[in-house]
Amino acid sequence: QVRLVESGGGLVQAGGSLRLSCAASGSIFRLNVMGWYRQAPGKQRELVATITSGGSTNYADSVKGRFTISRDNAKNTVHLQMNSLKPEDTAVYYCNADLQRTRDIYTRTAYWGQGTQVTVSS
């Protein structure tokens, strides 16, 4: 069984910062791309940022220059440093991991965390 556990959400004023963390645990042979997605009320879930095991990153245009994604491969964790937060960043943030549970390539699956609420007040 694989679990992704997020932490670090909360309430912050516009212009403030938050740091989200996500730890993957369980039967993990290879952890590929990890990322953060978010879903605001009434909207579809959208990509925020991703990072490969080699450290290559990808960001949504709306967060470029404000958010930074990083990971610790030894600890199977991914972080999202969010600076200069705006009210429109308010959403539930979900951690995502593309991983392989065993040497068998057919065990490659995407997993989601339970989500953490980020609320930015104006």
C-alpha cells in the first residue's frame, strides 16, 4: 500500500507565504514525477508544478516566479514553497506521485494525497 500525506496548508494574508510538504510511504520501488495540483471551488483540478526525479521542474504560468517545487529523493518527499500568495491561489492542494511499486513496470500508477486547504485572504 502507498500513502501520500500532505501538510502545511492554512490561512494566510495576501502577500504571505506557505510551504506545503508531501511524504510518500509504503511499497515504492521507483518514484518518478511528483507534483502539486489544486482545485478551487467550482473549478477543475489544475496543475500547479511538477518535478522529475532528476530535478526538472514545470510550473503553471499563474505561479511562475512565486512558487518553487523541490524534492528530497532520499526521503520520498516533495515540497512547494509558495510566496507572494494571492486570493486566487485559494484552493485545496493535492500532492501527486507517479510511482512504480515493484520492478514490474505494470505496477506503475499515479497516486494522490488527501489534499490540504490553502486560503489566502485579501
